[in-house]
Amino acid sequence: PSEWLPLTHPEGALYFYHIQQRIFTDADIREPEIEQKITSYADKLRLWARHRLVDSDSTDIELALELYNDENSKTHCRYYYVDHQKRVLFWAHRFNLPTENVKGVRDLSHVKYAVEAEYWLHCELFPNLRYLPKQAPASQNHLAGVVADSSFTEVFTSDTSLSPFGKEEISAISSLLDNIQSMERMSVFLIFSLIQISRWPEGFPPGLTKVKFVNWYGQPTARLDADQSIYATTSSHQRVSLLLRMLNPFLFRSPEAHLRTIRRMWVDEMVVQPRWKNFIDLLNKEWNQFTIFATVILAVDVSFLAVPGVLNTPSQSTSATSLSQSPAAIGVFLSTLCAVGSLLVSVILSGQVNNQSRDSAEGVAHFMTGMTDSMLKRDSLAILHSLPFALLLWGYVAFI
């Protein structure tokens, strides 16, 4: 239809924009039936909004519509309104905004950051046909100030930064914003095109606003460091399961050390992406070293077993059923078993944590939730991560 303008997202997705009514949709309105449904839903929403005294006719207001089918293949429509002046999303019907793992959210001054994060996500999804005026509150000057105040300085000066970006990403963002500020009028399309090309893990700027929400920015209980828990008390945070306390001496106190690291990285069931990357880099480095050591001790064990006289082999006068091995041979067998176990566990764990789905904070959170979804919670993961080291040491002990 002539009133609908086809647009292409920087990543290649096709969507449509109604110029007069300021409606965005990714439904293919080139199909007459779909165009009729979208128009019908938009008209009904406009009447309902007026009934609820919502000013949906303002030039700062946009409407986003999405068609979907339920389990009975019946078509329904999801929607939200966007207010660019206030940088918020809103609805004409009652709607409960999902708060993910952020519990106890009540203050509107706190909720506004979750809503603003969704606003920036809308701009990322539909960046065409809008510009950032140089002096506007939501302009690049504002974004540059946010980066400089909250992320840039803290990342370079603190080991417990809450920033979703690492040092390299912060430098790239700052360089990009310097180029944006030198332009009189920069399109949001071009900004998000550059952002999509850069592939930052949390997105920019939605990630910066979302960090404020999950860390209770501006609230009495604000999280100031990545190690700080808002919900857990000191006693509950330091509680250790009976199984871990029993296994800890036999695993050379490795579970206790891993548990401390996991607690620092996985706080309130949330993860800071740069800290996760450092955590994984450290684990990979350790497991690679354990793999090399396990291979060495495995080769030594096999060589030792090849020495004549170490193994008792059956002879013509001795039946196989009465054959027994010397303590040295039994120790080498146990050492070989432990070395193979350490090698296998290291490879399996390395494959789990290096999956591409862990590249985003959401993927990491989903992975960690699955790994700690047991009665032992974090303790089970600490015990699992300690196995390569403990098995390797038991391999050395058995050989000696």
C-alpha cells in the first residue's frame, strides 16, 4: 500500500512504517489480509487509547504492532506505544513489565530504567527515519556522558566494575561517539548500523540503561560493586553444603577455591559480561595446563607398565584366575585411571563453557541457571570444576 513505507534494518530485516499514523510492524503488509488485520488492530487501539485518555496522536508517539498465532492458529496482535520525548514505552491496557531476576521492584524511579532500556531497544529494532538532534537530551552528548561517568572510568580503575563492556569495547564506543559528535545531524540508522557491525555483547545504548536497572541505580540498596549481593545476607551467602565440606579435603580444597570464584562472578543470579570472560579465560588456561600434565603422566604410566617385571603375566604354570599384581602395578593403574579422568573432564568442561551461546549475558545467565539448578546450587558447579585438578593430583599420588 502507498501509505506504508518499506524499510530495511542494518542487519537486513524488512519492516514497514505507516507515515501518517506512525506505525511500525514487521508483518508483511504487502499481503492484503495481513494489511487489513494490522489496520484493524491499529484503529481499535486508537479508539481504546482515546477512551483511556491516552494521547496517541502526538507526533512524539509511535505504535509498534506484531501479529502472532496461538496454539489454535488464531491470529492475535501484540503492541506497545513509544514516547520519544520521555524515552519510555507504554500501553493503553494494564501491563506488567517483566523484571527478569530483579526482585522487589516497586519504586517508579527504579522502573523507569527498565522502561528506558526497552525504549532504546525499540530504536535499535526500528532505526530508520529518525535523527538525533545535536542538543537533544537523548543525543550523543548525553550518551557520551553516560559512558564517561559510569563505564569508562570504572572499567579502567576498578576490578569490580559493573559495566557490561570491557576495556576494548569502551575504547571503541568512545571513538565512535567522538565521530558522532563531530557531525551536525546523525541518523539513528547510521548509529545502529555501526553498532551492529561492532557486535557489542549487550547492545548500546540499551545495555547501559539496563545495567542501572539491575543494579538498583539511584536506590537506597544500590549495588556499587560486582561482588555485592542485594538479596543475600552474609550468613546465607557464605553457607556451604555438607557434601562440599566432606569432599573438600579429598579434592585438595579445590572446591572451596572454585566456590569463592563462582560466588564473585555469579551474584544474585546475574553476570557481568567482562567478568565472565575473565572467568572463562582463567578456567580454559587451567584446564589446558591440566590436559598437558595429564597427558604427560599418562605417557609415564604406560611407559612404566612396559618395564619388564612390573606386571605379573600369566605363565604356563600359573592360571589367569590366580594372577595377582604388585602394589606398584596397582598404583600405576590407579594413576592411569585418574589421569584419563582428568583429561576427559577437562575436555568436557571446556566444551561446555566455550559454547557460542555463552557470548551474551543472557546466554551466560541461562547456562549458569541450568548448571546451578540443583539442591546444591553453586556447590555442585564448584565440585565439578575442581575435578580436573583433584584427579590430576591423585594421579601423581598414586604413581608415587
